[in-house]
Amino acid sequence: MKDTATRLPRLGGRLAALAVLLTLTLGTTAQTPLDQDAPASLASAAVPASAHTVDSVPPTADVQARDARPPAPPLPSGFDVEMFEAMARTIVADQRVPGLSMAIVHDGKVLSARGYGITDVSDAEPVDAHTVFRLASLSKAFASATAGLLVNDGTLRWDSRLTDYMPNFQLSQPGAASHITVADLLSHRVGLPHNAYDRSLERYVDYHTLTRKLADVPLKCPVGTCYAYQNVAFSLIGDIVFAATGDFYAQEVQQRLLKPLGMNDASLGLEGIESSARWAKPHVRGRGGWVSVMPKPTYYEVAPAAGVNASASDMAQWLIAQTGHRTDVIPAPLLATLHEPLVDTPYQARSSAWRRARLDSAGYALGWRVYDYSGHRLVYHAGAVQGYRTMIATLPDRDLGIAVMWNGESSLPSGLMPTMIDRALGIPSELTAWVDIDIDQSATYYAGNENDDTPPGSNAASATAAPR
């Protein structure tokens, strides 16, 4: 889960970043100022939203009524869901990856939530809408949303100090730790070098040992003044949640997000994925092709950074919430706060071909990346752990959400995301081909009924089958 972007914040430092949070939260409702004696909370306008589903993705009972928002603009004719599904089928039919899962939502409705390919090359079962994948760093948005809901009810504040809950926590510079806030943790502005102690985590050094060892790491900047991606330090938010509520972090995520959103396949931790009714095994490259392996427990040690597991069905509901159609669970003012960039990450605009071609700016918000994608705001994140890759994005001005997950260490499916975004924005397909495949519209990996999320079979040939 490496991210080497290190740049100064666009908002001019710590005070400006906190001012953005205050503007977003206070601009929508009258609230108590953020001071140590009077915690603020975000007002919640509990307006239920609707969800139309396909592939047997069940709507939850409290999303049947429409919210008060105007209808989303129609998607261009070039946004062809059947074509995107055919691309997914072609990728798995060619064994570019063993299995893939994809969810697409628009205007609070599920356009597609399906699985393709197989869960395990050594024991092939078809991937369906309820097959669970590791989300890796897509988990960070669940951490920020959980923290935000605690801010919303007055339990926490964005400027709550880490040392108020972990008084013994230290950084290498005396007194520096006392300046770390909830917002700093969730936007990677702790002042540490990027990915501090990730390699030790991968060597099975336990999380609590690593949090103590952060005191030995020289700081690259004062707390709150620069960006450097973290997993160990980011996960300190879980300790804050426990200290503030008395509940384990996983329980708070389940109670505040997974259960009310109807994410019924979702779980946290290694035990969670292994107890799933159907889950996709991770795959690495071997001499003869793909090899399935057991999931590594390492990044599950940092649950806020990388601990969530979910299916396409789950991610469809998560996308509906992230596009503003579940204000009963994530209020609109909170969602705006979570998606507001606090620090520049210009390296991201150069880190891949589609980013170089499309991004005009890049920043990090609270558990989310925010891009200017050809003049349009894109809220995005990617994730990677051994044997799994994931991507999620929303286009607010199109009311569109997309998630893609796959269980093999290949970069090919990552081209699905910019392909769909281009089509949603009406960018001509001949300008750039982000997925290097010949689309086979007759691919037969999924031949089931439109309302049946379980593929009837798989024609995959058997194959022998790093953390980022």
C-alpha cells in the first residue's frame, strides 16, 4: 500500500486545513464552536433515498422513498453498462485475472453489481455479486466515515488531539505528538516519512509494537504541514475510536455503517473474510500461471487502514451512500467534509498513464483522494495487498459511482475505471484505450438471467496458479 507522494498542502498549512473542515461543517447548520470544552456535531438531515437494484442486490427498507435532490443528469449514450460487463468477462475469460467483481451506481440506483471469473484456480467456484474480496486501502474511507459520525454526535471533534486518548504516544521530536489531530491522522499529515514501518508490518511485527517505534522515526515536517501516506499511523484512529466510545473499532464500523447500509456480506479482519459464505482467494504469479495463496494477516493488523472485506453487492450500497443517497446514515454535511481535499498530492497526477492524461490536480481529503479529472471532480481511492487489487470512484456532477475488485496481482483491470469515467464524461473512446483487450461481447462467463446474480458456471481452464 505504498504511496510516495510528498508535497506541501494546498491550503497553506494546518490552520487553513482545519478552517476548511469548519467551513464545511458550520456552513450548513448552526453549531457549537470547536473548543476543548464544547464538542461540535454535524447536523443530520435524515432524508431517505431510493435504491433500485439488479442481480438480486436487496434494497434496504429505509431507502425506498426518494430524497429531495433533483434527478441526476442522464449519462451519455457512450456509457454502455453491457459493454463494461463484457470487458470484465473478457478479462477473466483470458485468465488475465482469476476473478473480478464490479459495481456501478447512478442516481441512487444500481446499474450493475456482479462477479466474473472464479474464486480460486485450484478449487474453482464462480464469483458472484456476493463473493467477498479484501478492500485493502478502500477501508480508509470507512475509518473516516466512522470518525465523522462520532464527530457528528459530539463524541469526537476533527481537532481532537491523539494524546488526549493515547497520552503515552510519542514522536521523535519532543511535544510533536501532542499536535496530532483526528483530521491529521485521516489525511496523512502526521509528519512522518511515507509508509512508516509498512515493511516491518509485512514482516509480522505487531501493530502495537510499531506504534511505539514511531517515536524513533525522524519527522520529515512539523505535524499538520505536509502529506505522506501512512498505514500504521493512520490506524491510530482505531485506538481513538475505542478510547472515545468503549467499543472496538470493528464494532463501531459494523453498527454505524455496514449494518444500516445493508452491507450484509461485509466484515472486518481475516476471520471475517474466511467465515464468509463465498470469498475470493488471493492469487500471485507462479511459473505456470496463477497460484492461489492464503490471505496474509499482516494488513488486517491495521484495520482502519486496510481491514474491511466486501462484495459487489456491498459496494453498490456503499457507493449509493458516497453519492449522497443515504443521508440517514451519512448526512450530507458530513459527506461534503469527508470529500474536501486538505492537502496537495501532485505526485498522484503523474503516477499512471490515465492520471497523466486526465488529471489537472490531486489532493487528499479524509480517507479519500480527490482529483480534477478533465475539469470534473473525482473522489477516488485504490488499494492493494498480496493477491488483491481494488479501486473506487465517484463523479459527483454525474451522480455516478464505480467500484472494481479483483483477486490477482495484475494491473490490467485498473483500466476499467478510467474507461468508464471517460464514457460518463463523453470523452471519445478513440482518444485513449485504457484497457488492452479486445472486447468479446459474446464472452460466456456470465450467462444467467438479468435478475440472477449467480453465474450458472465457468469455462475457465485450470491454472497453476505485495502489499503496496
